[in-house]
Amino acid sequence: MNKKVIFQDLGLKDYKDTWDYQEELFKAIVDTKIKNRREEAGLETQNYLLFVEHPHVYTLGKSGSFDNLLLNEEQLKEKGATFYKINRGGDITYHGPGQFVGYPILDLENFFTDIHKYLRLLEEAIILTLEEYDLKATRSEGETGVWLDVGTPFARKICAMGVRASRWVTMHGFALNVNADLGYFDNIIPCGIRGKGVTSMNVELGVDKVDMLEVQQKFLKHFNTLFEVEA
């Protein structure tokens, strides 16, 4: 059982290139597991955690509706944005500069075999990170992700989440709005949920910019603790 996680900060990287890279790592882990089961090879599977920012892009999950994208192809070009239908769960979301995106590509058999627990721990790592900035974030019942002021008319999402898992190997992940341009969310019905807003850390803290590297480091600390990652 390998509880070490290889961490990679990809910086600002095209969505499709990052998706392809995720698929490459995902396939290598799955292939190793298949080889182990067929040949009793006893090979160790790797775990990865990718941090990245993307140029403006909208992605639609397997269960999502194209109706939740409020732009046509020409309008997407005008916004300098791209669009992809992808193989994660969830509906539509936006990624762009100023957003902290994390993609854990883990063999959960190295940790625990429970997708529900996996999602809750990812949410908890975000909640604990925001707590360090005196932002009280919570879950919203029946809705994956992390929210502020749940149960009030001012409920707003600060972190979206959508994952894929096969043979207990995960990919895709979360997107925390740190210094995101929230105007891009006006072009979609975020996660297919009407009547709830979207926010960003810099807006909530009333500052121009939050230190992205600091946020990433705080998250990494909580992720490593919650998942009992070995150094």
C-alpha cells in the first residue's frame, strides 16, 4: 500500500493539455492494477496531486445539460473562452486565471475504498483552508462543493467539485475561486443550480488579490493530514 503522493504544480496550463495528462497518469495506474490482478505482479501504484490554473474554459460533466451554457460558439470566441464536454461527474463549471484547481489522481485502494468519503475529505480540506482566512465555509446538503452562508438567501458557492473514478482510481477534482473573474460565471448556470450565487476569496476578504501560493500550501497541508499522506 503506497500512501505517498507525487505533487506537481503545472502553473498556467491549457485545459485540454492538462486533461490529456490526467488521462495518461490515470491509465498508467489502472494498467498497473490490471497487471497486478492478472499476473499477481505486486507492483506499487502511484498517486498524484496536480495543481493548475487554466485559461478561460467552460467544462460540462457527463450528467450536465448544454442548456446551462448561455453562450454560442461565436460568443465563446469573443470571451476568449473554450468549451469541453468531459467525463467527470457534475454539470457545467468555469475555470480561469485566479482559480486554484486541484486534480488528485489517486489509487483509493492505497487509502480507503469509499467515493463518498473521498469527496467529503476533499471538501473538508477546502473548508479548513478557508477557515485559516476566517471564512466560515460549509457543505450544502445534496450539492457537492463548498459554500458560504448555506440556508440563507445569500448562499454562494466558492469551490466547485467534480470527479471521475474507475477501478478506485480518481481524476478531475476541485476548483476554488481565489482571485477569479466572477463575470465569467454569468455565462452559465453554475453546476446547473439556479438562484444561488458564486463568490471568490478576494471578494469575501475585501482585497484585490489573495496570495495563490499561500492558499495552495495551506490546502496541501490539510490534504496531507486528512488523507494521511506519507512523506
